[in-house]
Amino acid sequence: MTFYDRESYVKADSPIKKILLKLFKRTDQITIFDIGACEGEESLRYCKLFPNAQILTFEPLPKNQDLIRGNIKKYNANNIELISCAVSNLNGFSQFYVSSGHPDNESNLLDWDFGNKSSSLLLPNSNNNPKWLEFKEKISVETITLKKVIEEREISQIDFIHMDVQGAELDVLKGADKYLKQVKAIWLEVSNIELYKGQPLILDVENYMTSKGFTLIKTELEGQVGDQFYLNNNYYRMISLFRNSIQWIYKKQIKS
């Protein structure tokens, strides 16, 4: 379902709600990382689904950070913590390509920013992006690795990562280093075409995740772009798949 209204989007269920509720109880005190959070709508959805969760929300764009702070206050989502950095494979600073624009066939009165959802640490490939999508601005942002976050905060495990980083997915995962094995589940964006220069494509992501001990359990594509859900084999083992209904049954948590 397509939403062009922030309020409706936040109130709607996540497309992976059923999977998450097979993995975790609503009352569990789980740790969630929302990486590339944009305006924080996904964090708000997870806050609603898991009210006892600790949610770390990573967003480097100052304009979006202001929107996240406003949403945290608006929805009284006090278990969401904003970290004003881009997650990458290196700690330091990097160029960040800021997206903007509005489709010609969409009303300007809609409560939805089409243009602010494609900013990236990677150089955009204009040949494969919509003509209305622009990258007129380039700023310097602080970058941080998952390894640094985990070590500084003494996080024993990450229960779930939601990642939407516009082509920089493998850089984020590589920045976790040895701690990637402590991540239970990952939902990330994938693409069949190079929207950004040097972007890993869907098969690159699948091969990397498999090599790191993760199993792909769901792929959701709209055209050339979509998302995939992975489970860490150290924690969960798939025991049955019903292909017609795309339902998975898991052997419950092997290792806590």
C-alpha cells in the first residue's frame, strides 16, 4: 500500500510485522537500530510494535534530524534515541549527497516529501534515477561504524536492524566487523540496478549475507528496487517453508 501522508504511514503496520512478532514478543526489551532513518517514521512504527524496545535512530541530514526530534516529541516516543551520524565502514567525516525534488504527477499539497528519501554517501548515478530526483547539494557529515557504537555503548547484541542507506548497505555491515554475528535479524534495501556509483546489487548483498551466516527469508521488490529480510543462523533456524503463502516457521531462538 502506498502512503502519501505521514500520519497514515506511521499508524499503518510495518510490512514485516508478522515476521517480527514470530521472532520477538511485543513486551520484549529488544534493541533496534534504524539506520538511514530519514524522518523517523519506521522508528515510530517499531516503537508502537515494541513499546519496551531501545531504538537507536541514525540520520545524518540536519533537516531530517529536526523532523525526527519533532516526531519523537509528537508521539511521545521516549525510547527512540537519535544519533546524528551516517553509519559506514569508517569513523570520521564524508561527503553526503542530498536529494530533493517532487514528481510532476504528484500534488504539492500532499503531506509527503518525495525528495528527501534518496540522500546517500555514494555518488548518485543520474542515468538510473527518475528525472525529477535532484542532487543539488553536497554536505559533510560525521560517519560512525556499528563496531564503535556497540563498543562505546557496551551493547551485547542487536536484535533487529532496519537499514535504508541508498546503496551503502555493505559498507554499514562491514563496519560492524566481528559484531555482525551478534545481530539477530536485518531488513535492508536492495536494488537490481546501480542507482549510486559503486552500489552493490542484490546478488552482491545476498552473497555477502550468506557468507556471514545469514539466511534470506523474504524478498519484496517493486520494479528494480525493494527490501530483503535476513535471519542470523546463530540464533534462528528455518525448519519449514510454505511457498504458496510465503510463511516461515522457525525453530525458536537457539542462542540468547
